[in-house]
Amino acid sequence: MRRQRLGIQWQVCLALAPGGLILTWLFGTGVIVNLLVAALSCLMTEAACLTLAGRGQQIRARLSDGSAMLTAMLIALALPPGCGIGVIVVACALALGLGKHAYGGIGQNLFNPAMVGYAAVLISFPAALATWPPVASEFANGVDGLSGATILSSMTNEHGLTLSELAAGDYGVGQFGGLGVEWAALAFAASGLVLALRRTLAWRVPAGMLLALTIAGFVGFDGGSSNSLGSPMIHLFSGGTMLAAFFVATDPVTHPSSARGQWLFGLLVGLLTYLIRSYAAYPDGIAFAVLLANCATPWLNRTLARSRVGGAADA
Amino acid sequence: MTRIAVECVHLPVSEAFVDVGDVVSRGEVVGTNRALVHASTSGRVSSIAPRRRFLSESSPAIHITIEAKRAEDQTEASEFRLPALVQPDSTQIIQRCADAGVVGMGGGGYPTADKLLAARGLVHTLVINLMESDAGVGADAHLARTNSSQLIRGAELAQKAISAEHIVFAAPATLTSTLTEQTDHTVATPGVSEPSGEERRLLKGLFAASIERQERPIDAGYLVLNGATCAAISDAVDSGQTVINRLVRVGTDVLRLPIGTPIAGLIDASTSLRSGSPLSGERLHADACVGKTTYAISEDPRDASSPCIRCGFCRDVCPEPLLPDELIWWRRDNERLDALSVDRCLECGLCDDICPSDIRLTDLIRDGKRRLLSERDSKLAAQASLARVNARNERLAERSLREEARREARLARLAKKRSARTSS
């Protein structure tokens, strides 16, 4: 295994492209606008923070390592297209300013910067973030009058309806996940899998997260009544599950570094996501799940770190 | 072979057998440093003084500096040689290794005579280790390509010295065909991941032999010698030449250099230099010289590291069960380093290779390891000295008690005498 030419952060950025293209196809140019605005504000925030911290000479190195760009891409893909330039700028500024540089810059932060920014605007501008534009009609399966409801928001808000009624109506239910976005989820999962196989990201984190979500989904699924908490498939292929599993939770800085720690971290994110989706006011809870699991990282690192030493030599 | 002309050489010694001003000839003994040290050029001893070798050295070693005679006076005839041995027996070979100052030239530097003596009768397989970190371009590869007969001859002499049954040449795949043409001995490529040249890994890869950390390879019946060491044995026995030269890879060339050649003139040192691999080799001081174990000198690529992002890649590649990221995080905390078994680090440099932040982990870990070990040494020394002081105090107390008792007995005797006199 040799050092890879392209930095790992850039590889991750590149791997986001297929899913991003599908989202653009679904939602139109709003996705591109999101990306451009987020990239610009993240790079500017990064440069401004480095200057403020007296590390001006590092600006070029830090901007070219791809970490700010990755945060930008994650924020851009998490925010609904057309949510407003202001919202994106605020999310990016908070992500890098508060989530990263307040802790001392790259490698020092406790929380995933992109999720800090996303959670901040989710709480501050709930209306802007709840409104996803309708998906292009090719995906609508003959249902017209698209309201922009998502499968998770429908499950949270339309308590009176069974799953099959939701699927028959205009509630954002697709063939196996969220309407349309299921295809983007599939793309994120595919490119994430490639990164995991190339060992660019810690595969145990997405494995743990998806495993926990699947098991919780099975346990909580009652066949689709009006009280149903959604099938495992819906949980896996809706909202930001795949994006978060392969690209957000796998941020090396904020997940534990030991193998067992990564499993536990992944399982925790999956479980928390399920609980928040099912029992809390927010339709999707991934951002909060990741941030809460981030809190456990230092503890997991400290408790499990020395497990490899002291045992028998394996060499 | 053209001889590189050097103006002066600097030889590290623990004890010098010559004085400043002495005139020595090439090949002559001038001091000792675990093994004997020989003058690598004819000339005059101009100083015996401390000199830096490595950047992370706790104290500089004493070096004998010899100012070389003019190049035209450095003839073969003026060189001191031991008498060549014809059909030597085991003891003669081992004695000759000691006399010629042969040491493990792959990096260990342990006197070969001591090693052979310890291995005599215990070892069934002699392994000649040609696995280098700079596979295919290093000094040992050069030796195998240009002078394999000398390499094989040295190996056979060592085999005779320890009466081993087999010789196995452990060589990278690029060298196996060259060697098989030259010798009937087994030539094998060990099937282990890097660092494949590390003794225990090598034996595991060749023979699936697991050797405990407390065990020496000779306890399991194996002795591992490096290629350059074999060449030195052959030189010492067949032509009586002491260890005064060695092959060194300098950048991309392999040169035969006198021991003690200052590195400063060899390679453009606009950046810093390392002994061994460019990333994980020991960082050389500007004053450093070629030593008996210096198999390569590399230019140090510019340090462009960024902060650790704790990706954990270094844990995956580490051949030992270590946590390199934790080791550099706690590098200033001796207690933690000890708990993290820093002394098990092989300094193989695989973590440097993989690190996405380009962090020089081996440098940082080596510094921590050094500090911990030197602290441990000084603690042991302090304990020993405390024990000596306590023992002395006890002896003194005992003696004063004895003297007290004797004095009292004398006083009692005196009093008795006096009372006897008064009563009479």
C-alpha cells in the first residue's frame, strides 16, 4: 500500500460527483448553485480563519488539501436546492469557523464541521430547510401536482396514513426509498463503496451505521400501518443515509481511530439516526446523530486505544 | 577500482590506541569501538575529539581524525594487510573477523566475531539477508550483481565458522536469477510484507519460523548475516584486508567509500541528509561521516507535513502491534510511550509512506524512543549507584559498630585490670 497521488480529501470530493449529478438531474440547477456558493464561502472562511489565527502562510497548503472543499460539498448536497444563498453562507461560515477553526484548525476539531454548519441552519431556518423542490416529472411515476414532500417528512407529519397509502399518494415515496433521491442514494453508496475498498475511508463506520439502521428498521417495522416507523429499505434509501454513512460519518478527524471504536461509532450513529427519525420532531436526524456520536469519540479513543499493545505479537 | 581521494577521515572510537601526531598507514589498527577500528587512509592523526553524527544524538562520539597523505603516496604497497589465510578452520575465521573489525554492516554494527562465536554449533541454517528497503538499487543489490563470488565466498566462510548445514540467500525477486546462476545454495524471496529485511519477519517469511521477542534467532537455529558483512569476511580471510571501505548508495549511485569519509562532499546537501531511507533513515548531522553500517545516504525530501487527521492508516500498515498516531501524540510523555510499547518500533518507515498528511512519524517516534530509553538507562544507573551508596553506608555502619564493640571490650578489659590492681 503506497501513498496515493491525490489527497484523500480530494478523492472523497471526486467520489461525491456521481450522486451530485443525479441530484442535479432531479432538482435542476439549484444543486449547482448550492455547490458554487458553498465552495466560495467555505474557501473564503478557511482563508479568513487562518489569517485571523496568524497562520496566513499556510493558506495555500490548507486550501489545496481539499478539506474545506469537502465540507463545502457536503453542506451543498445536504441543503435543499433553492434554500437561499444566505442560508448556505451562514452554514459554511459556522461549519469552518465554529466547527473547525475554533478548535484549532484541521485535525483538532471534535465535531464534524459540515454537520455543525448544517445543524446550525437547520435549527435557525427550519422553514427554508424543510422545503425541497419537487423532483423532475420523469421520476414522479405518473403522480402529478408534486408538493415537494419527502418520504421522511411525510412519515413524521402524516400520522394517519399507512405506508401503502403514502406510497399511493403524493408523499414522496419512491420505488424503494425516497422518491427520486433513492437513485442519488444508490450512487452515493456505490462510490462510497469504491472508496471503502480502496481503503480511503474507514469501512467499519458505514458498515456499523447501516447495520444498526437496518436492524432497528426491522425491529420497528410492523408491515406498514399508520404507526409504522418505516421499512428498513426506506431508512436506508431516504434522506441523507447513504451520503452520511459513506461521506459524513467517515470524517477521519471526528471518528475513533481504533477498529472497535469505529464499529461502535458507526452503530451509534445508525441507532441515533433511527431514534431521532422515529421519535423526535425532526424528519431526519442524521446531523444530530453524527454530532452526538462525535461526542463519544474521545472517550472511545481513550478506552480502546491501547488494546493493540500488550497483547501477543502478531508479526 | 578507482579510489575516491579523501582529504581526511573521521573514525568513531570508544578507545583510541594512537595519539595526536602519530603517523598511521592504511589498514592499521587505531582504536576500538565494540570491534577494532582501522585507519582507512594513510596519514597523520590530527585530532581525537568529539564529533556529531546524527541530529538526534544525546552525546557526540569521540572520533579519530586522520589527515590523508597525498594521493600518489596511497599505494597498495603502503597498505597494512593481515596475512591471507589458506584453508582456515572455524576458530581462525572467527579470530580473523575480530582482527579485521568486521561488524554487522546492515545497520546493527554488532561485532561479527562475537555473533559467530555465539552461533557456533547452535545454528543449522545461515541466512544471507539481501532484502533492502531500497530493493534492487541498494548497496547489497550492487554487490550481488557485480561481485557475487565474493558474497558467496564470505557466506561459505561464515558457514564453516559456525558449522551450519545450509546457506539460504534471502533476495528480492529482482536478484534471484542473478544469484541462482552463481550458486547452488538456496535462493529465496521471503513472502512477507515490508519491512521484509527485519530479522524476525525474514525468518517468518522464509521458514514460517516464529521467534519470540525474548528469543534470539540463533536459539531457533538461524543466523542472519547481511550481504556487505559477507563481503567483509571474505576480504578479511582471503586477502587480509581490514574493514576500511564499504559500498554505500549515495543518491542513485553505489560507491565504494573509505570508512570515515565526510558525507558533506558526497552529495549536494542543500537539504538535510539521512543515513538509510529518505523518509525514515536517521537524520545525519552536517559533520557526519560514512560509518561501517552506513549502507545508504539519501536526500531528505522537504518536510511538507500538515496536522494529523487521525485517519488511522498508520495503524493498518504498522508491522508491529503499535499505534503510531498515539506514539507521536504522546511523544513527550515517557510514561505513555512506555505503556504504548514504543521500544517495539522497528523504524521501518511504512507509516511515513502511507501518511496522507506527510507526517514524519518515524523521526518523531525515534526521538521519543531514544529519550525513553536514555531515561530508563539513567534511572538504572541511578538505582545502581544508589545501591552502591547504600551498601557502602551499611559497611561503614557495620564497621563503626564493630569498632565500638572493640573499644568497649578494650575499656572493659582496662577497667578490669585497673580494679584488679587496686584490689591487690
